[in-house]
Amino acid sequence: MRPHTPARRRPTALVAAALALALTPAPAAAADPDGHRRPHHPHRPPGVSAADRALAAPSLREDLTRERFYFVMADRFENGDTSNDTGGLGADRLASGYDPTHKGFYHGGDLKGIIDRLDYVEGLGTTAIWLTPSFENRPVQGEGENTSAGYHGYWITDFTQIDPHLGTNEELEQLVDAAHARGIKVFFDIITNHTADVISYAEGSSEYVPKSEVPYRDAAGREFDDREVAGSDAFPALDAQTSFPYTPVLPTPEDATVKVPAWLNDPTMYHNRGDARFDGGESDQYGDFVGLDDLFTERPEVVEGMTDVYRAWVDFGIDGFRIDTVKHVDTGFWQSFAPAIRQQALAAGNDDFFSFGEVYDADPEFLSRYTTEAGLQATLDFGFQDRAREFGSGGATRALQEFYALDDHYTDADSNAYSLPTFLGNHDMGRIGAFLRDDAAGGADDEELLRRDQLAHALMYLTRGQPVVYYGDEQGFTGDGGDQDARQDVFASRVGTYNDDDLIGTDATTAQENFDTSHPLYRRIAELARLRERYPALADGAQVHRYASDGPGVYAFSRISDEDDREHLVAVNNSEQDRTVTFDTFSPRTAFRGVWPAGTGSVRSARSGEVTVTVPALSAVVWRAAAPLRRSWRAPTPVFTTGDTVGGRAEVGVDVPGGGFDQVTFAYRVAGARGWTRLGTDDNAPYRVFHDVADVPEGTRLEYRAVVRDHSGNLAAAGTSATVVAPPPETPAGPGSVTVAGSFNSEIGCTEDWQPGCEQAGMALDPATGLWTLAVDLPQGSYEYKVALDGGWAENYGAGGTANGANTALVVPPGGARVVFTYDHATHLVTAALG
């Protein structure tokens, strides 16, 4: 669901939980160039203990890492059964929500339509279908021109039934069975944060009331802090009339029982504090999401109730969850919910059940908190989306190098960046085709846009993570912006603002159905899926940086799997000229055969391991080594770079000499204790993990261990120690002022556009979060912006947080909107969200 700010709050760190150590199986035998296995006894030098051998492990791939998702909004895909178009609610559009001419109402797509089009979905190379929320929704909400329908699925009233506009529970079972028969998983988009907007407030206001002004009171009238008793039996009973800053009321008698399960009808199960401000503060977790009733997720009844709801869908046969609005829920909820759902899946015999959260933020350090601290298996990789858009539009490829170097923030004992679902656009922010068109500012014809679109998809399929194709992108859909403007029909549409879109790679429009398997984007994505299937190292092999440029040009990297030690070279070129570059490999004097695209010739590395390749303009190329890496006889000994003190979320790292394909497992213990706790395994330089020691008492002495496992299974180890100190400040010294300078400045009272010193465009600093924000009302239109520091252009940041970078595009929909800009000086990222 579309959040209204990407502001970054930093949850309170928790002490890393102790993890059981498992003995690592003996490394596989090495392979001769002819593919035969040969015996090899790894070298274990003196100093490598039995405990080190138990710690040594390859980089984790336990969670799903090889899926290829197709993200589909059922109402907009295919109408397989016209009898359910109105959901059995009659012809009145304001009762049924059905109006196929309006972009904000139901259009008729359903589960039967997806079943009918499984050939099309499978032909794209899909291994997992991700459905937008499919539970029964409040059909219509809003008033006047803001009236719209629950076609998107985010206004749930019954968490146990499929929305009748989409079909029945039985038809969902048919879809799951039919997909499974083709080897395709089915993922549900789920919501734990809120329900439909049913509750109103007797006071007639919805302005957020902070806890500091009106704290919660128990049923006896005593003030209490919900965070101190969150999730526990000590959470007190509440009274709807006296416990909240607002008095919850239900407008009609029918509303008193409209929600299922029945416990959801109890108004004390909600926060009742008014609407979220989406400013990165308290209200983001306690406020109603644009009026939607915000669940009191700190209550143990809510934790258990929502867990029971989704346990039932696990038992139904669903293969995984995408979890909506994760950052709007307290961390403690996820620490209970996530393991309970995994345990339910294991009990049901589904060892591969996989959940990933939507945390609308592009900062890997912040995103990773939800996998390392909150316990989710993965989060949607908004950071990748941001950098992939910049890359596709011709940005400096150095930004990709810098981005992937932050993957180490995700590395811990049970997760890492290889599980992250990656995407180029979605139903909230908009489509990649629209981004590329807008970034080109009218300077790219259809042929160039098609090539850039194909290049962006190639980057997504050839880099780490699990690619997600947003339905319709494979047909060149563009749209006029995000939200409703990015939710076109694939079956013949009757919406005028959809049918006037210029699609990429075709002369077709959305006025006709678009299930064209010959479309160049459909064919390219299917081709990339087959490539990734044939060479699994391209899916989840280690990703090792090789080359990047300070402007448009080549980004090159290796992909290599511990299973076969066969190095793959990937080079992508986002410039409009062919580029020849030279970079290192793991494989000296080795032939690399061109495997994609067809007709790519071979290249050979030099004695030094360097290889020189030419990459055509706006293209991607893949080569594969003709032989595995040569056998090694001794692992390099790591050298710790960690200092003698650590604090906060501390970087623990080593240098590994030799530049080979090595994997480093990190562990720690309190000095003098027995046994080690594994922190995680890193498979590419810089070798490091981030150890959360914020709650470890100051003065505690910790011992660290690093065990190197080279590609032949040889081991080497080293140790160090450090004393825990107070965590360093998270926010560096910032500028005196920050201004959002852009093409809308005159609309907000500046004397002219692009005015870096305009007072009305100045942002305010929140000392608690370290974030700068500005909220303004803008009329409909297409704008561009960046941030300027200290009232001038000497220091400014554009798309992707790049210094002197490209302008960032902003599209305000008809009727205008409140826009909240947020700037993080720690990352230099500036973002805008529509309120």
C-alpha cells in the first residue's frame, strides 16, 4: 500500500539473540574442467580449531533466492467471470463499487481471469504469482470527488473470505492448484496494520493527538505507556469511552458487526489517535492510515488475532506473504508474528514458505533493521528500485557500486540481501516505463525508451535478489503517474486516461487487450528468465563488484556459485555509445564463452586475471568461464580491521589478502564465555557484518572470530576483541539549511523557480530523527526538484542522493495534492510522498 513518506525512523536496537551453531558439511570436491569430480582434502592450518570448523559456512541461501515474481492486481488483469463484476451488490456504482470507466472503481478482473491466463503468466518465466490483497473489502469509501472503491484490496472487512468481486475461496483454491501444477507458487499480499475505515470519532476531528499530550489510560483511568507492556499479559483492559484521546463510534448499526473475525469489531483494539502525519514520527505507527482504522498492534490480543488469521491462510496452501505497511507497525509485533507464521508453515509441511515486508524507504541501513532486528525474512528492495531507475535513465554506474556495498547491513545468521525481492516500479509509485519517459524529459524516442526499459529489466534479472515484474510492464505500460494512474487494465480498458497512454514498444493502446507474447518486452523478460534458470549462479551466486564509472557507462560484476565455482561475468552499459573496459576476474588465463545475448563472442583473461570486453550501447552481456576456478591449497588468513571498541550497530570486518573467491563467517562471544554465536557469512569484499551491541552493557569485553573458507574448502581463522562503548551519534553534523529547489517554487510563494535560498522552500530539521522535511500543497502538474544546502548550489543532491545529480521527477495528480519532502543528510536521499 502507498505510504505517504519515506522518512526514516531508527527503531531501538535489540541485543542479537543467541543462535545455535550447526556443524557445516564437508566441502564438496572440486571439479576438473571436464566436469568430473575429484577428491580434495581441504587444508586446515594450525590455529583452525574444531569450533572454527563448526562456524565455517557458505553464504546463506536458506530462504527463497531464485523466485521470479509476477505482481498482479486481479481486478485489472483479466475478467474471466462477468457474473461477479458487481460483487452481488447491485447496479449502483456507489453500492457495488463497479464502474469500469473510472480508474478508482472495480473493473471486473477476477481470479478466474488469472486462471484463464496462466499460459501467459508461465510464458513470461514466472515462478511465483504475487496477488494484491484479495480479501473482502468495503466496496466504496470517501465522499464527493474523493469517492473510490476497494478494487485494490487494502480496505479489508473480512479477513477470512475472498472479495466477491474477485471470486470465491473455492476459486482461489482452483488457482493455487492450477498454479502449483505448473510449478508456480502463489503469494498473498496481506495487511496487519489496519482495516477498512469503519470507526469515526465522536469529537468530529481526526487530527493526530500525540501520546505526550494525551497518554493512554486503562479501564480504571490510570495512565500507562503501552510500549512498556506491549505484547505481554500485563497489558491492561481498556474502555472505549475513556482510554483514548478520541472516542470511537460506529456510524451505523451494521458497522458494529461488519468485520471478521469478530474481535476486530471491538473499538478498543485500535489506536484511536487520529490520522498519521507521515512525518517519520510517532504518528506513523499510531495514526490511522488516511482514515483506515489503525490496529493497536501492541495489544497481545491483536498480535494473536492477526497471527491466527494468517495461520489459516498458510494452512490453505498459500506459499508466502508480502506484508503491507511494515514500518507502520511496532517492531515487537513482527518479532512475534514472523516466527509464528514460519512455524505454522513448517507444521503444514511447507519448508519454503517465505514472507517479505513493504518498508517504503530506499536506505539499506534502515531497511535491513526489519530483517536483522524485527525478524522478517526479507523486505522489498526499494533501494534497488531507486538506483535501477537512475541507472536506466543514464546515471553514473558508480551509484550501483556504492549501493551494493551496503548489502552487508542485511547479513546476519538467518538472512541476507540475496533474498530481497527487487522491482522497478509498482502499483503505488508508478511504472518503470513512466519513470524512464519522465527522466528523459521528452528527449527519448520509443526505440530508446524500449532499449532502456529492456536494460533496466536486465539489470534486475542479472543482479542479486528476486526479480518482480509488475503486471503490464511486459506490455510497455506507462501511465500518468503513481497510484490509480499506474493500475491499468490488461484486458480491454474503458478508462480514457489509460487509453490515451503511449505504450512502449508497440502501437497498441490499453483500449484493446494486451496479452501479446510477441511484445519485445515480454520476449526479453522471458529470455532473461530462461537465462537465469539455465545458469543459477545468475540468480543467487555471489555477486562481486568489478567495474563502475563516474558517469553513464559500464557496470560489471561477477556471479559465482559455491556449488560449481564457475565464474560468470556480467556487464551492463547505460550509455548511448559502445564502451570497452578492462577489469579483474577470479580466473587467470581462462576463456569466457558468451552466453547472452545470442551471438556474443568469447573473451580470454590475461595471466593477471584481467579481461577486456566491449559492451554495446544500452545493452547487457553475459560470459561464462569455460572451466571452474583452479584448485587452491591454502586459505588466506584474515586480518581484522575492527577497532578495540564497538558501539551501536558496529561494523565488524576483516581484510582477506589474495583477492580470491572467499567466504568469511563472523562470530562473537562475551570474553571468557564458552561457545560462539554466529553473526553471519559474507561472500564478497569488503568482508564485514554489522553487530547490534546497542543494548550490551558498556564496558563489556567481546571476542570476535572470523573464519575464511576459500573456494576449495580450505580454512583460515583470526580473532580479536573489543570493548562496548556508548553508540556514536547516528546523524552527522548537518547543514545550516536545506531547501527543496525545483520547478514548483513559484507555486509555493518563491519569486521564481529553482530558487535555492527561498524561505518558503526551506525544510525543517527534526532533531529526534535527523530528518529534514517540508510539506507543501501543489496543483496538478509534472515537476522536478533537488535539494540545495545552505542556500546555494555549491552543495546539492539529486536523484538517488547523488551530489550534483539529476533532477528528480514529481507528478501531482488532478486536483492537486499535499506533498511531503524528506531529506536524510546521512544518505543525501531526498524523496517526496503524496498525502
